[in-house]
Amino acid sequence: MILPIVAYGDPVLRKKGAEITKDYPELKELIDNMWETMYESNGVGLAAPQIGKSINLFVIDATPMQDPNYGEFKKVFINVEIIEEFGEKWEYEEGCLSIPNVRDNVKRYSDLVIRYMDENFVEHEEEISGMPARVIQHEFDHIKGVLFVDHLSELKKRLIKSKLINISKGNVDVDYRMRFPSTR
Ligand code: NI
């Protein structure tokens, strides 16, 4: 089932996602729906707060970004902790399904060590670099209530301010299902 993606301005995007247990209700269905929603909107990652659930869960399929070092990179991440970020910071133009039609360069570390559970609640600790590491940092930010636009300079924040206000009011041209915060 395709779920509506929560738009910029909704308070759920600013909440810290809680850890979950294996008994979390209808977890498998939730993950399936997140995949379907992500692919429908042509995203490479989707975090649970973006579909209105304030929990520590995200899905990533960075395969289309064609990092030759990785090839396929499709994973479910639950109860994520980033143990360490290191390497050189590099810049890349990011976007976010919750902030349609806004893209800008963000600097992030090239490498990280992550601990997480997969969809079967098996724990993993991995070192990841390149594009998948970037997408993980973007999605993990969502779990912390942080959005990519928070990383921009004050000048750039001022430049996109009216776009963000328009998104929060639902005044945006988007070809996937979204849920906009109340405009009251
Ligand atoms: Ni995002």
C-alpha cells in the first residue's frame, strides 16, 4: 500500500524516532509499504517519520545511484546507531521526498561505522563508505528530527524560505501522494 509522504512543516519530522522491538505491530507490512511508497516516488531512501511514524526505522535502495564500489545496496535499518563518522567530507546535491523541488549541496563524511538491526532483528555492525554512507546519514538525520536543509548556510536557508513555507501549505507541484500539515 502506498502511504502519503509527510511534507515539510509537519511536527513529526522534528521528533526523535523511538527504538522498536520485534513485536512492533505489523512491522513486516509497514516495511513492505515503505518500500512501495519509496519506489512509487522514485526515492532512494525513506525514513519512518516521513510516513508519520516516529520510530527508528528507515529503508534504503541506493542501487540506482550506481556507485561502482557497491552495485546493489538495498537494506532495511532498524534501531540504528552511528558509532563513528570519519574520512573526508564531500559535497553532493541532495533532495528529500518531504521537501519536493528543493535540492542543494550538503557536505557529509565519506565513511561511517553503523550498528543496526535488519528486518529479522539480526544485529549488524558495518563500515560503509561512498554514496550508501551519504544516504544513511541523510536517513539517520530523519530519525534525529533533522532535515537536509538544516545543514545549509544561513544565506541559502533565507533563499529557500518561501519555498519551504509553500510546501508546508501544500502549494507545491508533486507527482506522488503527500500529507500536508494543517495550514491553520
Ligand atoms: Ni529525506
